[in-house]
Amino acid sequence: MLELKKDGIFINGEKTLLISGAFHYFRTLPEMWEDRLKKIAACGFNTVETYVPWNLHEKQEGKFDFKGILDLEKFVQLAEEVGLYVILRPTPYICSEWENGGLPPWLFKYEGIHLRTMDPVYIEKINRYYDTILPKMEKYLITKGGPIIAMQIENEYGSYGNDKNYLEFLERAMTSRGINVPLFTSDGPTDNMLSGGTLPHIWKTINYGSRTEEAFEVLEKYQKDLPKMVMEFWIGWFDHWGHEHITREPESVVEEFEVMLKNDISVNFYMFHGGTNFGFMAGANYDGKHKADVTSYDYDALLTEAGDITKKYEMIKELLKKYEKKVKKHKNHKFYEIENSKKKNYGTVQFTERTELFKNIKNLGKKYISSTVKTMEDLDQDYGFILYETNILGNYINKKLTLEEVRDRAMIYLDGKYLGVIDRNNNQEIFLTIEGKGKLSILVENLGRINYGPKMKDKKGITDHVRLENQILFNWEITTIPLNNLEKLSFLNLEKIDENNPSFYRGTFIVKEIGDTFIDFEKWSKGVVYINGFNIGRYWENGPQKRLYLPKELLKIGENEIIIFELHKFGHYLNLFEESKLG
């Protein structure tokens, strides 16, 4: 078992540092898990850490999913077989640049719900979730002979709130369900964060990227008699669409890590392997403007998005050899022989078939009639797009259109003619002229719910009303378009090309030898890519990411299908390259 003492961490009576790598199973296909876990072990680490995303495991309320990429038990079992201990973070909120911070968007359909506090509805939903997931994990605790050595009760709570009753509830929710390994919190190393986010008797860990001595001077005021641990050592960073690609020099990571090793500080590298925000699961930040995260979660980690070894990896591995005696390994641990995956250049994919979104609405979504606009959450929609349409009677000459509020990006059409974009950040001005009758269509894209901070209750679609000047428009047809199943689309040979008419384009390419590849979207504007029916994620000409990672596990020998849902500009073809291009 794991014991926390003033002079250190002990596993089965033996003193050790925890040298852990963050690796999220839900950001990497299950066929890759063993490879990534072996690379963590081969680097000299003894532990793997992962979050658990509530919004994937309970995507629809009351319906739980633990299959495929969500097979958490398989992941934990593999970690043990490879020879790694497991730190599990099954908290309701995970942040992690993940859509809505891991909270299911269906929570928002409960009017007036308050998140991350003792709101009775919120607490009821957590109890049901924990009744399902914690019994699955209980048998893998180290106290039962398994690899799970510690669990988190809340994540960076001091950056959000200060409800100690809520933290105590989460502690009881775990212990009453048989969780008897050390529990912990993790917060930034500031007084306000540690004051709000911790409990006196719970192990306090901290998250940061540099200035180790300063960070632990602050923690020392709140915890003196338990071992020191950095639960998130930020060795890189994440990217937002429209902003620069961020990296961190390996030398600065190694220098900071050695300070921790010399001072007997345990550490979890965030991230060891970042992976990919597949589908619509990338989150967003808010600092006065909504900043959507890119599809890649490479994070400039020790392994690339494709799982390849980096200079940072090699330098950390070499440093750990000096301190090997401080890091006791799991009985199954080995220094595995590892290698990078094979990469392939599959050349150019031509697109010869097309079908328009607006001609396929019945095949893609569900229509509702409402006197007022409704959000996605009001209509039990989680991700994708939502279409609002209304007929306006009368004469309106050059009247300003206002969406109050749009979340996140709306394409505006009048009688089928594209007029422009209104997004939540820039709120561009569009004026309508209607003489007698006009049909207004508004296609809204969810770019990712905010995953951090006080603006997290981030409903999607149009959240209040639409108006011309001061006149609110009523009587809407609303169609939810989650884009989770494209099987009913009927493609035609590509003949005409018109911009700003959202459309699906279909192409195929032949694979003779399977390998990882990267989809270059240089000629395209904005949209989503599907490979053999699997949603790879979003692309956007705004950058910085210029290519999407396509894992070999999604390919097959022979013909492979690629469907592009493009909002603005047909790019004619795509290239599949051997190299990534993140910025």
C-alpha cells in the first residue's frame, strides 16, 4: 500500500519518489495504449497518471459507456502489466483543455444549476456517476493488490471556488464507496488557491511550470507533515486557434526537474504524452474573449502527438539515471525496447463528390418548432452545429441584426444568400433589408465549451434572442446538427463550386502499407474531417495547427474514405504527409 509520511512516500514499506507521466487514455486510441505506457516505463518512470472524463463516460444522462477508447479498466490493467503504478483523477471536473472541463453539457438543461458546489441537482448527478465508476476502480486499488495508489477529490478547485462542504462531500463520496488509498487535491501555488481548494487533512499537491522553491515556500504554510509532490509539472503548453504555437525548451524542463529530484519532490509530468482532442472534444479558455483549443494536444510533451520520442524525452531519461535509486519500480517494470511509429506519405486525395448541408438537414438532425430560440442544451444536443430559421414579414430597410448572445460562431443567410459571420468575440455588424418577406437562416457552430474559470457555464447556440434593431424575432424552426453520423448523406458528382455554402466533400485513397500520416488542410478554410466514419476533429485556416494527425489504427489496407465538412471554401484536394505541422 501507499503511505504518506513526513519523511516521504512509502509503497509497501519502501521509500520512493513518484515519477509519473500524464497520459490520458481518452485522447489516444486503445491500440496505442501499450506502446505509450511502455515508453513511460522505458524513460525510468514508475507511475502513470490520467484524468477520467465524465462527459464521455456519461455522454447521455443515465447511459454509461466504458467500451473502446473509454475502457478504463483495460487501461489500468495494461498499466499494471507494463509495470506502472496509477494515479487516478476521476473528479467530476478535470479542466485539461477538455470540452466543458469534463462536465457533461446535459447538466445545463437543469435550469439554475450551480456547478462545483453543494447544488442538490449537481450532487445527485455526481452520486449516480460515482455509483457507476468507483466500484469499477475499487478492485484495482493497491490495498486490493492493484496498481492504483492515489485518487484526486477535486481539480484546481481553488482557481474556481471555496466551498469546503463540497470538498468534504467529494471526500465522503469516495471513501463511502470503498476508496481507501490516499486522496489529494491539486492547486496552483498561491495563497488564495490553496486557501480555497484544499482541506486540512487531505494531501495537498501543487501545479506549476517553474520556480520550484517559491512554489513550495507557499505550500509550506498549508502543509508541513506530508510529502511534497507536483501533480502537474507543465513541461509544455496547449494552443488556441488564431494564436501562436507554444513550445518549451528541453533544457529548462531538465533544470527544473533536477531541482525537484535533489529536494526529494515527487512529480507528475504534464504531459508525458498529450494525444489528440478527437471529434468536438477540444475545450476553450476565456480571458475577455473565447479562445478555442486546437485539435492537437501535442503539448510539446516528452512524446509527440504521434507517440514519437523527443529530445526532451532523451534528456529526462538520462537525468533520471543519476537518481535511479530514489525511484522504486513496480514489480512488473522493465526498461522496454521502444521505437517510433512508421510514417507514410499517401500523396494527394482528390474530391469528386459533394453534398450540401442545407439539402441534408433531414438526414442529419432533428427539427423543433419554438416561439423563441433555444440553446443546444435545451434541445439535448451536446456538440456540433445548430440551425435557426424564421420567416420575417414586412419591410425592414438596412436594419442591424443582433444575436444575443451567439456561442460561438454564426453564418448568416437571407433567402439563401450568405451575408457573413457573427461570432461571440468580434460581434461583426450585419444589416438586413427585407421587402415583404424574407427567410433568415443562422447556422451556429459550437467551438468548444469553456473548461476553466468563472465563465464555465457556457451554453451553446443562441442563448437569449435574435433581433432586428430593437425588435425581437419570434417563431423559429430549430434543427440540431450534431454531426455524429454521416451514413445517410447522399453524395453526387461534383459539378459546381460555390463558396460559403457548407458542404460535405468525399474522396478516397488507397493504402498498401499502413502507417501514421498527417492531413494537410492548407487549401481549405474551416471544418471537420472524418476518416472511415471517425471524426478526427476540427481544422481552421487561422492556425497555428496546419495538419491533423491521422493514426494508422484508423486506416485499412485498400480503399479508405475521407469526408470533409467545409464551411466556406472548397480546397479541391488534400495531401497526406509524413510530418506534422503544429505551427
